[in-house]
Amino acid sequence: MDAKLGVYICSGCGINDVLDIDALTSMVNKELGCQFCKVDPLVCSDDFVSKIKTDIESEGINRVLIAGCSPRYFADKFKFGADVMVDRLPLREYVAWMADMEFSTDLDEAPELYQELAEDYLKMSAARVKNSTPPTAIVEETTKDILVVGGGVAGLNAALVAADNGYKVTIVEKEAELGGWSRKFKAVIPQQSPYRDLQTPPHVELIEAVKSNGNITVKLSSRVKKTSGQPGQFDVAIKNAEGSETIRVGAIIQATGWVPYNPEKLTDKYGYGKFSNVVTNIAMEEMALNGKIVKPSDGSAPKSIAIIHCAGSRDKEHLPYCSAVCCRAALKHALYVREMMPDTNVFLLYKDIRSPGVFEQFYERVQEEEGIFLTKGDVTQVAEGDNNTLSITLDETLLGEQIVVDVEMLVLATGIVPTSKVDEEAVAEEEEVEVAEDGKKEKSKASGAEVGAQILNLTYRQGTDLPTLKYGFPDSHFICFPYETRRTGIYAAGAVRAPMDMGMAKNDGLGAALKAMQVVEASAVGTAVHPRSGDVSFPDFFMQRCTQCKRCTEDCPFGALDEDDKGTPMPNPLRCRRCGICFGACPERIISFADYSPNMVSQMIKSVSMPEEDDERPRYLVFMCENDAIPALDIAAWYRHKINPWVRIIPVRCIGAVNTVFIADALSSGFDGILMLGCKRGDDYQCHMVRGSELGNYRMENVQEKLKQLVLEPERVQILEVELSDWHRVPGLINDFVEEVNDLGANPYKDF
Amino acid sequence: MNTDVLIIGGGIAGITAAVEAAEVGKDVVLVEREHWLGGRVVQMHKYFPKLCPPVCGLEINFRRIRQNPKIKVLTGASPTKIEGDTGAYKASIIIEPRYVKGDFSELTECADKCPVEVPNRFNFGLSKVKALHIANELAYPFGYFVEKEAVNDPAMKEFAAGCDCIDLDMQPETVEVNAKSIIYATGWEPYDANKLDNLNFGKLDNVVTNMMMERMASAGGPSQGKITRPSDGNPITKAAFVQCAGSRDEKHLPYCSAICCMASLKQNRYIREQYPDAEIHIFFIDARTPGRWEDFLQEVEDDPKTIIHRGKVARIEEAENGMVTLTAENTLTAKLEQVTVDLAILATGMVPNAIKDKPHINLKQDKYGFIENIDNSGVVAAGVAASPKDVASSNEEATGAVARVMKMMGGK
């Protein structure tokens, strides 16, 4: 269908005070190739909105340009269906509210400059809507079945809630029984008020419910051998002693839990393995479950027991983090001892008692118990005495005094290590073998692939497993979005994701199950999931022009693109999150969305009128991230911060979606400088597309190289980080950039 | 009005539940008693441990709400009655008027001229605001309203009489919502620091709460983000954080609020960013930074100008030049320690709103008012309504809450 453009200009909210609306209208009518241009002082009024609707229905308008307020306001009013492309140009925010009428000493100049600005924005907006078409979803045959890997508390809860919601679920468990750690515990810390009494482990009820649920299939003593495909179409090879079978699922929940920190590493520090009566909290649990807590040295009951709370945790040489549950487990163990052996004293040796929230009540309960002694300090030495007794020396951190506790048995509360943690020593060995065999110093996997723990064994170009954060947890990096994942359709849950107790693991399993249900529903209709949920567009690759440079397959933050042998990208549209980072990466500009393409951005750049050098009206282009920088600008406008009228802004999905070709286009069109405002990168990155900001910055190196070749100053192209709460700084950053580059003089390529 | 899920409370847990439910195809009515969404988090400057702004995630969630026709947001709204059972609840929702009727453009002009100012609740009274205003720069919905406390003010009445866009005679409306399930995400309020007699909050200007500190550090706050002494606006040379101010305390809140340690460590960073040389004291009973938060504690412990004390602050008294003196008993030595600072920040805990505003339907609550979830119920609590917790855990629970209630209304 041909594009039929209707332009609607709002003159309210102060727009009329800054701009000559009649002049704008006649420019629009003359130059934008629209069907008409209508003006109203209140475009957001119901009356006017219904006029737009009439135009769509009776005049066949399918491109609507509304020049008024930011699309962050009155979003509901300007929805006209999937076939109508709408662009809302914030003339109010970008021009009227931020106009600095004292910008020039020549009183007539400022209004003229802002008028030019508004004209350019209208032209850019028209270029945007005219060069985009309504996207249609790719709908393929998908399954809505869900796979849960790991049959512990998180996995069982996830499986049950998904099954109760009508989804078919398969649980793969590596052990011969379901239940995970719960099955190995005598009791668990209280999860119900008054949070005082130990509770029965939850697995018994969970397993019963799973067994009687017709929607759940359980595969015991099984592992995932290979996972390929995409959400809605994952093919998972499951292997056990009987053989291997492949099932198709729509989403995967990885609830593979944790393993205890290796106590062998605590031999020097706490005597584990050296002194017979030093045991771990896991061994303690096992003894309690079997009904008898005894000294390994002689099988008799200890008269005194010490528990070290942070044995190998909060320790730079071992696990620097806190495992969150060991304090409460130690309190629980103290209760076991008092219940099973009323004459035995327990000494709890802690750094801080971590019983957060409602669990303070459990801590109080333990403090009420006789025979339990709490001592704060750092354990500096464990020595063995006569009859295998143990002397534990503590530094009381603040006093500088030393205390010695003599006991018959010592329990080490070792921490949680996620099953996703790659054993670096083992991997190093493996690599060495490879080097020796083929004489090459290359890994056999695709270059750039991350080393994985080989749990899901993904056939993805970017690695075999979920990417992990520090310490090996495949947790979300986003506080607001705890199920954000870099592998679409695969969600981690439970203690594999972060140290947590069974109550939290239950909640976490339920949450992950909901995300799995969401992704299978979204995949069935071909829409994106968070953060661009509902987006039906997808990147189209014009493969004839692909040079197999592999940039897109390396850069995709979500591992959506695989590669064939030659390096040609193999898109998996259902893994795609529509960030546009691939299109920012492609030097050939062959990747486009229907409603967002390199051509569209180039046309927007070219539509800006370019005064000649002698006019002394330079032009600056600012690409701004629509997640943070653009809303920040809206807020700055609300507070009437001022912006330099020489600046033209283009919102982008992510700074990683800015192709360096756009920068070249802008420089050759005569722009004097280009600024990119994106989110924070680095360890605490805030980029919602994970790597976009990082990649944008990385690509700047190439840009700087290009500038050098053209003998242009490096300051002409810059990238800066902003966050939404920086709204008060954003206009200043832009204005300062303009001032800095303006001092360099005009872009020498301007008049070519 | 018919819906699948009725969500009570438009803070981070309620917002998350709403978007997650809508994105799995359920109809949602989200009810918030204030005239804006965001609850406590929209008042915060940064989140721990990333020190990223809460408004960043909120903005994305607001975008998800804006574009999703399955979500209906009611602000200024709270339930007065809920009847029925799983699958068929009937809730009466009272919607407070905003007392405005003009368009945005007119209201902006009118707000400029508004003669009445009231203490700004959003800033915990640290500044004043026009009675006709928009709650904050990120308010959703972004619209004007008249503060209820100003409605009977004679000056406001006179002003309204001469203005077409304000109508102080507007009355609350009641809407009936038929919902198949309900999520309670009614959140919390800070423990009332006025009850802590020994700490002299309310009497000494330079004793503030942790939530006030969030506003003080925020660019939209009372001092445009500059942290200064409230008494005279002077810079901070010394500050002290009082952990467990009214928490883990039988006379006040016996429980731990789970987040205050991290919040104070975060606020330590706010002060440090503005005052590289300030001396900062933190008084802990236990430093509770579980999981990977330990790294954050480590960073602060490595700061040579931050001094960590073990002990609970027993009293705060006035000192010279507007300074305040804190006295604490060291838990290990039982000796008294004193420091004198420009600003004392009380790490007050979380009180569930459900203790005062009881849920309108019979739910299990512990003695502190937290709602305890039971399996297979059409009403589920999420976020701090259920127990003290941080934002990520609230969002996990809110997401899971959707899965819980969904199965009670027949699943997919």
C-alpha cells in the first residue's frame, strides 16, 4: 500500500509562543509530500483525535505524523491500529519548552533558529514514517511445552505451577530421585509465622503433587545432552542409561541448584580432612537425618560442638560472597543438637548473624535456647588436641583480643556454589589437551564462544550455557527485571541464580514458570518478549550482500544468530529481542526491520537542511537511547532547561544500534559534530540491551580511525553515558559538546 | 468493570505483577491510592548495589503499561469492600477526585498562579509545593491534581472560583470491579521515627530518616540533589548512619527489615560522591548484606574515611553549631562510644501497610501485619506486603504471584 501521510501540528502548550505555525504549515504542505497538514491548539482533545480517525478511515491515511508532545504522554489516544504508522514528534519538548530565546544577541535570530529546528524535525519525522512499513509477525508452528532442568525445590515448584496452568512439563533430574537438597535435610528453617519452629522439608508434598499431575513427565537419572533451536522450537536431547531421546519444548527453566563449596580447600585453614572431627554442615545434616550426631573419630556423641558460620565464605581466598543461608542453617543445626543431645553445648562462631527480615524471629528463638553460645569473631586457627578434640582460636575483631574455644567436634558451614560455575581448573586442563593434540592455540568451539558449564549444552554460536555474572551465577543483572535473560526463552531459577533459601527458591521457581509461559505464548504469535514486549517486527537479512564478516553474530547480546560454516548468519527470529544491535554492527547495511532500518535513519539524516559554512549556523546530530536519554530529555524540557538550536536529535533503540555508516553519512552531509548518549557500560552496566552501550563505545575506535584518515578532529564524534536520573545534566552535556566542537570550526567537508 | 486480575497497590511489586500478567494475556486492573504510580521506589534516588536509578526501570514498565491495552490503571483509588471467592470477586473501588477538569495547557498556566502551598509529601515535608501540581517529574499518569489537604483552604477556594480548570466540589466515585483473582501489593511505610524518643527525630533538624535521605540526594528533591544539613543548608563534614533505628527492637519493630543495611551502605556512597573527605560513621548490630551484596559491604569497608562501629545507638542529642552527638554501646566491649556529626541518618524499617489498612478479605497475616501466602488461593500477596524485602525479590514474588493466581482462574 502506498504511503499516505497526514501531518497534524499542535499549537498548544506553548508551541505557538515559540514557532510560526503558519510558516511551518506551508513548509509541510510544500515539502513533505503529505496529503494535508492540519493544525489545532489541542491535538490531544478527544474531538481532534476523532478527526484523525476519520481521516484514516475516509482519506486512507496510513502514515500519521503528530507534531506536539512527547509520545510518553497520551499514548492511549494516538493508537490507530497496526496498519497505520504513527510518529509522534515532540515539538513541545525538543523545541518549544527547551528554546533559549536569548541564544543569540541578535534578537531576531533565536526565533529563526528554532523555526529551522522545527522544520528539520518535521522533515526528519516524515522521512521516518515514509521509510517504514507496518511490521508483520513471523508465525511458525511452535510448542508450548516447558522443560524444567533440575528437580529440587525451585524446579518442582516451577513445574507444578506451569502444569497447573495447563502446560505440559518435562522435568529432567540427574539423580535417581526428585527433591534435590530438600531430600537430604532433616528439617528446614521456618517459612511460616511465627517463624520459630523447624519445618518438615517441602519435597515430600511436592513430589507427591508432581506424581499425581498428568501434565508432568519426569525423567530421572537423566541429563541434557544437547539443546538447539529457539523459543517455541527448542529441540532438547535427553540422555540416560537407557539411551537418548529428543523432545521439543517451547521454553526452558534451569533450576540446577548448587553444590557445597569444596571443603578440601579448607584443610589448611580449618583442618578439614586433617583432623578427624572437623565435618561440614552437609555431613552434619546427613547425621541428623540418620538420627545420630557422632564424632567421626570414635563414633561417640560429642559433648561440645562449634559451628563456624562463614567457613570459606565472605573470604577473599575462597568464596568472597555470602551464601545467605549458612547462618540460618547453623542456627538450625544448633537446634538439632539441643533436641537430639540435650547435654551438648553448641558454640556458634560468626562474623555477623544474617537472619534478615522475618527470620529475626527464628534467631530470637535460638537465642532463648540454653546451651547455645554465640561468639563473634574471625577464626584464625584450628588445632587438634588430645583425643581428637579441637581448639579454635578467634580474633575478636574490634577488641583485638583472642579467644580459644575447645570442643569435641567442629562443623564448617560451607557455602553455596552454583552448578553453573565453571570449574576453571578443569577447563584450563581441557584446553591444554586440545593445544597438545592439534598444535593450535584455538578452542574447538566457534571463536568468541563463552565457556559454559555444560548443563544445557546449547548449540548456540555464543556458547553452551547461560552467560553468568561474577562468581558464576546466571542471575539477571537487572534489579528491576530479575528474569531478564540473555538467552531468550531460558530462565534460571533457585539457588543456581543467586544464593537463597527454600522459601525464596519456591517464589523464584514460580516466577520463572510465569516467564516461561509468557515466552511460549509470545513465540506462538511471533512477538518479542521483554524489554520490547509485543514488538512483531524482526530483522530481515539481505543475504546476497552479506560478506560473512561475523560482526552481527558476535555482537548480538542475546545469542540470536548462529553461523554456517562460511560464517553466514543464521537468524533465529524467536530468540530475537529487536534491539537493532545487529543492524548497528553490519558494515553492509543489509539488516533492516520493517519499521526501523539503516535506510530510514540515513534518510532522516539527509533530510536535515544544511546551511553553508558562511551562514555560521552549524549543525550537530545527537543519537539518543530511547530508554533513558530520551525520557531524560523530556524531563529536562518539563523543567524548561535550554537546548542549543543547532542540535538535531534522533532517538535510537540502543546506542548499539547506531551504525558507524550513519556517522559517515552525517559527516558527509555537513554535520559539524555527532554525539551519542547511551546508558552506562562496564560491570554495573545499565544498558537494557546488555551490550549495546559497550559495543557502541567499542565501535567508536573505528570511527576515530576514520576521522584520522579524513583529517578530522576526534572531538567531533563523542559518546557519553547518561542515566534517566541525569535529566538535569543532559541538556548541559549536549550544549557543552556543541560549544567544544564549535571551537574547532566548521566541518571542512560541509560545502562539498 | 470485569477483569482477570485485580492488583491492589501500584508500587514496584504491583506494577511488575500488572505487566507480567498482561504480557501473558490476562486483563488487569491496577489500583493505586496515590494519584501516581511507583510507590516507594519512585521516591528513591538509586538502587543498591548497582547504584542505578529506579526511574530507569520504572520508565520501561510505564512504557509496557502504555502500550498494553490489557492494563487498566486507576490512581487515587482504593478498595472499600471486597466480596466473593476465587474466580469471582467483587470489589468496590473508591476513586478520589483530582479536582481538575481543564486541559494540560491550561492547568500548567493555572498551576503557576496557584497561591496555596502545602508541605510536599513526596519529599517527606522537606519542601513545599503548590497545592495544584504534578507529583514528580516521572509521574504516571503525568497529570495535575489538587492536594486533598488544600481543598478546604479558603485561599484555594477563592483561587478555584476564578479558574475554569479546577473544581473543588468534585466528589469521589465508586466503581465496581469483578475480578477472578486478586494480588495484594500494598507495600509499606517507613516506621514512624517520631516514636524513637531517644533519637530526637522531629526535634533536631539534622536527624533525618533514610527515606528523607533518598529525596535529599535526588535531583528532583528539596535541595536539587545537593546533600546538606537541613537546619542551615551547610555542607556535611561528618555524618552517621544509625542502623536498626526502631528495628530488631521489642519496643518498636522486633523484626529486621532486610534492606536497611544495604540502603545505608548505598547512602554512604551518596555522601561520599558529594563529599570525598567527609567522615562517615555506621553503627551496625550485624551487617546484613547477604549473597553477592557482600561485595558492596566490602567496598564501603575499604573506604578509609568510613568508620564501622558495632553497636546500637542509644541516644542522639543536640551539640554545638547544629551538630548532633550520637551515643552507642559497643556490643562487644559494652563501652560507650560517642561521635558528633552534621547529619544523622536513621535507618528506619518497613511497616506493612496491611497492618493499618487491613485487607478487605480474610487473609492470613502474621502479628506484624505481613500477609502470609497460602497455596491454592485466588488472593496472593507480593512484595513487602508479604515480608520485608528488596526490589528484585519483590519483583520475583510479583511475577510468581501471577503464576499462582492464574492457575486458580483456569490457567492459560
